[in-house]
Amino acid sequence: MRIGIIQASSQCDKNEALYRCACRAVERNGRADTVVNYGVFPGDGRSFSYIEAALNISLLLSSGAADFIVTGCSSGQGMMLACNSLPGVLCGYVPTPQDAFLFGRINGGNAASFPLGLNYGWLGEINLQCTLDKLFEGAFGCGYPPEEADRKRRDSEALKRLNAATKKTLPEALGQYDSALVRKAFQWTTVREDIMQHGRNPEIVSLVGSWK
């Protein structure tokens, strides 16, 4: 699968660590995933909030350009809440390896938000690496513990159906969002270019390509 790295400007100094640790986690777990870094990168001319980043996450997942997103903000909470407010996203808050392992195995969502400022400290990258290692250990949504796996998988699928049923599709929702927010979000160049090249949902690809 394609794993996207994306975070708000407030934590752009953590972008390289987030990307590096995700690549290591994929390699250590023997996965054949591709990791794509969308930024925000240090030194980028534009500043994007966690809400604008979340809208781009929804675009990436809804388009099929990315299958899973690794993200975060200062606390990790705001990004998680913003993501879960948007179509096509089921995001977990994963501050520890235990949280990440359980989220991946039990909930099987498609995005994970990390606290990149709160309690990061001088050992922050070690915790980040261990947490990503556990996130990508094993199959997503396989159920845990093993003796409860069947029930956990059923609950996970029920949650995903509820999430989809209570949200509009992204094309339906965009017209109701603040126009300035949408205009700003569509200026995230790396996201737009990747959707145009790798998007698998023709409706979203067309929408992104036509946006001025």
C-alpha cells in the first residue's frame, strides 16, 4: 500500500523524522509498502494549519492516491479530531506503541495521528520509531487478542459502516466548506500532483484537476 506522511506547519521540523521512522518501520516489518512524503517541509513558503492538512488527508484517501496516512500536530488530538470530521478518514490517536499496535490490529483505520510536540522531549524520536514499528507490525484489522479476533473484526467493520453512513462523500461536502479553507487546502502542491498521478477515484481526480 501507499503510506503518506503529512503534518501541519506547526511541526514541520518533525517532518523528516516522521518520514525516516515510517520508512524504517516498513522495512523492519518486511512490508513492501511505498512511503510518500507530502510535507509540510521546513522552509516551505506556505503555512498550513492542521485543519487544512486534514482536508488534504481526506483528498488523498478519498482519491485512492494514499491507502494510509501517518500524520500529527503539536498534541496529536486536533489532527485526529479534524481527520475524523472529514469523509473517508478513520483516524486514531497513537501516542504510544501500545496504542498504535491496538489501533492497527483492532480498529484497522486508515490514518494515525501522533503528538509531535507534547511530551516529545529528547527521546521523542525513539518513542516515535517504536510506535511506528508497532503500528505496522502485522495485518491491519486482523483482530486482537487472537481469541477475540472474530468479534473484534466484526466490530471494526461495523464501525467503518457507521463512519461512512453518517458522512457525506467528499465531492458532496466540499461545496459546504468555507471557500477560503478549500482554496488554501488545494494549494498543497505535492498532494495535488500525487492525486493527479496516482489517484484511483476518477471523480476526485477530476475534481482536483479542475480546481482553480
